[in-house]
Amino acid sequence: MAKKANLASALDDVTPAPVAQVEHRPARERSTPVIPSREGTVLVGAHLPARYGKALKLLAAETGETQRQLIEEALDLLFVKKGAKV
């Protein structure tokens, strides 16, 4: 194969065919209803060392609060410390 004069002419030989247009459909309705307690919420998660999970479970058992309540409190304290507006 002969060397091309420039990149543009080399690309002309290998340019793929145009991609077919995708038909856009309107968003379908949910097949299952939203659980009321999850209305207006988002899932916030992270993969953390196992010791964090164990400590969180123990703290929840000791205080009688849910893990969700403890995580919410921890995030509130973090946001205050870092000056984030929630």
C-alpha cells in the first residue's frame, strides 16, 4: 500500500459508512410504583472497607438508630464542616 500524502486522505479510505439513525421513543411509564418512602430520594453508596460496615451495624444496634439515620447524621456533620449547602 502506498503512503498517503496526509492524514485526511488516509482517513478517506477507511471512513466507515454512516450510522443508522436510532428511533427515539417516549419514556415508558414505570411498571412498578415508586415506594412512598423513596419518593424524592436518591441512592448514595460507596464501597468501603468492611470495618466501616461492621462499626456502622454495631453503632446502630447500640444507639437504636437505623444505619440510614446514622449515615444522614454523618453526612450532615461533613457538610457543615466543609461548608457545603444542602
